[in-house]
Amino acid sequence: MSISPGKLSESILAAGLTIEGKIEGNGNIRVAGRFKGNVNVKGELTIEPGASIDGEIKADSVLVGGEVCGHIVCKSRVEFKESGTLIGDLKAGSLTVAAGSKMRGKVEFGWKEGELDAATPPDAGGLLPAR
């Protein structure tokens, strides 16, 4: 099987596997099992329904069908499927959220690099009043 130039390869962490460590590199990653550690990839990260990642995620795009416990930073887009769950903060170029997905944390999207710092007032500490 040959890989076309310009098309990134895909690595899979299969269902039933639990791995702890760090993932870094170029290419697409599909997680169907459980991963504990940080992920930093130039490519797409897919978290399948029933899968989980406990750690920080940096990727070009992220598709969340399983559970993420940690922060997501994404240059392009983050998409949540109905079964997707995030406990942590999210920062992305764009965000798509399906009905039924769950999030707990701070979300920032739609800002180009550098715009967010300029648009946030210096005294904005907490954007929402305490409950």
C-alpha cells in the first residue's frame, strides 16, 4: 500500500488498549482505546465513541466522539459528535457541536492567532460573574 504525497498517514490506538505516554509527530491519529498523556500532532486527531484521552491535546483538527479530560488547542476546527465529552478548556479556529455532546470548561473559538489577546480587556479576569 502506498501513501500519496500530501496525504497524511493514520495511526490507530485500537479499542481494548490502554497506553500511557506522549504522542508527537505528523499524521492523523485515531484513538479507539484509552490514552493517558499529551498529544501534539500536525494532522487530525479522532477520538472514537467509547474512547478516552486524559491529557493535553494540540492538533490541526480534532473530532471528539469519546471523552477528553484535559485542554484542547486546535489551529483549525474541533467537532463534537453526540457522544463527545470534554472536561477542560478548548481553543479552536472553529467549533461544531452536536446536540447531546457535553462540555465543562472555558471555550474560545473564531479568533485568529493574535486577535484574542488584543480583544480581551486587561481586567476581564473572570468573564462570568461568580455563582
